[in-house]
Amino acid sequence: MKTSLHRTLAILAIGWTAATWAAEPAKLPKLVDLGADKCIPCKTMAPILEGLKKEYAGKFDVEFIDVWKNPAPGKQYKIKLIPTQIFFDASGKEVFRHEGFFGKEDILAKWKELGVDVTGGTATAGIVRETPVAADARPRESVCFMCDENVNPKLRTVVKGQSEQRILCGPHCYFIYLSSIVGADSKAEEAKVSVTDWASGSLVPATTAHYLYGMDAKGRPTIQAFADKAAATKQQQSSPGNLLGWDVLRSKEMATRCAFCDRAVYPEDACGVKFGTTHGHGCCTHCSMGVAARLKQDIEVEAKDGLTGELIRVKTLDGQIASLEPATAVAWFGQKKGADGKWVSAGCFKQGFFVNEANLQKWLEARPAMTGRQITIAQALADKMKLTPEQIAKACKLGECQ
């Protein structure tokens, strides 16, 4: 402890320079975080740094420098923003730097990438599920093609194709489906859709039905379809709402779109995304990260824990994570194997953010058929930032989602 204190005092006395490293080579790789104790993302980094310092003592050193109180290191290393993390090898040579918030798993992954074994082979890669814990035994006709939820027979919506029909859990998932078709001809597509008459249980053409449009306790729209307007009016007496025709229903359902993939979404289901002074939505947690890639702008995201609904806040800067609250938050990347055996995205409904790994684990326990892997939120952003404009244009479209 005295040696470390003396060395720190010596550094402060002579100034932080590259010569300091050369004169007194480090015996271990070192992570130096340059920030300030009053900077919000720096405060988020503080418990991560403390945890790394204790957990990986003897593997690599961790040091925090407050550049507001001690500006010399910031000037020496040309720090543009805080926090900035600089990785040094055992000789004191800088081998990598990162600006903004940097999570624990991202730091460990970077050490591994740099060829430094800081874990001794004991670290885990998070939760990975390549095969289902249990097969999904539900009859396919009772499972929604879009969201994978159970289909209520009274809300069943059917899209007829040339060789098959697709079953959806209700009109809302139909509009998500419609907005997922590349170059969709709305009139041609709508001619293929039938909805279930709430009164009789029979299928009727969607475009001729009458819709009782209400709202549940969470503010989410409810939609009941009727072949006969008189039956809809009678139901309105016990289920308050407005009677709408198909054109008005379509206008309302398609009014709010994902700022990344352009799919129809209810705000109650979506992530809030702020870009500049504009507020928008991401239809899922991963699409919310994609807004930064599509618009080439810094964004702020408010997402809900997939299990508890707790808020997770993310800010980006120049395509990287600038801050994350809570710092323990993780992402789930739902994946499935394609026909060629390669892993592809399982779609927006199979993604999520969680305040910690324990919540993710509980969420997965209720979804034994789910496959995919745990990743960091920084990786979720990085994956989107790698997409080309052509890939972004096809994002989340049927047959195109990768």
C-alpha cells in the first residue's frame, strides 16, 4: 500500500508522461480510466472498476484518474471526452483505448482480444442456449406467426398465401406483418386477410368488418371484429370503445412506426428513443440500438426489463455506449438456425434487455423453447453499427432479418 502511494505521489509530482511508464515498467497489464467523480457515466463506471480491481487482482491493474482534479494525464493522452479507458500491456505500451461507458464483459472481452488471459480460463461467456430446454409442443395453428404468443380463437386473424396460410393472434400483429413486407402492395395484401367475427367465431373479410376499438388497463388498444355493425354496437354497451371501419383502423395501427425498421408498433410495447430534439420508438430493444446506425446520430434509449419492467437507460456517443444505467444491464440476442445451418436473428419478439443476468435467467426459464445467447448492450449497439445502408433498409423485413 505504501509503495503504491509513493508511486502515485511521485507521478503527480513529476507529471503523467510516457517517460513515467518507460522508467518504471508495469509488471501487469493495466487499465486506466480517465474521468471525473462528478461525471454521470464516470459514476456508472466506478463500481465496475472497483469490482475488476478486486476480482482480477494479480491479473491486471486498474486505476482511476480524475482529470478534472488532475488535468495533466488528460492533456498528455489527448483525452477528448470522459470517461476514456486506456489499455496498457505489461511493458506500459498503450494497446487500445475506448471512449464512453465500457461494461465489465466488454472490458474482459477486449483483454482477450488483445491476447491477455486475465481470467485464467475460468470466465463464462454468459448464458448461451443453442438447443431448446424443451420443444414447443403447441399446435402451430394456435401460435401467432409474428409474435409467437398463443392465439385467442376469438381474435384469430388469417393471411392466405398461395400454398399456406399464416395465423396471427389479432389485427395488430397483421399490421406488423404488413409493415414487414418489402414493397408491400397494401390493397393486394389486404385482400388476403380474414378476421374472426367476435359474435359467431366465423372468418370474415378484414376489409368489410366493423371494429370495436377500445383500451385496456395498460393503455394498450383492444380490437374486436364484427361482421355485423348491429352486433358491434350491442357489444359496445358492455365493452366501451369506438366503432371503426378498416381504413380508419389501418390508419391508427400504422401511425406509430419503429425508427429503425419501420414496423408498426404500439408505444406501450416499444422502447423510447430520443435523437436530437425528436422522440421516437424502437419496436424492440435491439431495434432501438439500430436507430443510431440508421440516422447516424447519438441517441438516448429508455427500455424496460423484459421480466420486471424496470427502466434501463442507454446513451450513445459516436456509435458507442456513453452511459448505461444500471451498469449491470445485459442483452439477450434471440437466435435460430436457418435452413443453411447458420445462426440468424429469431426476430424482434425474441430480444430483450434486463437489469442483470439473474432477471434474464428467470425470463428464459419461462421460455424453454427459446434459443440464443446473452450479449452486452455495447455489443448489441456494435452489431447494428456494422450494418450497411442496404442491410438497414431490409432490417426486420420478412425473409431478410439476419
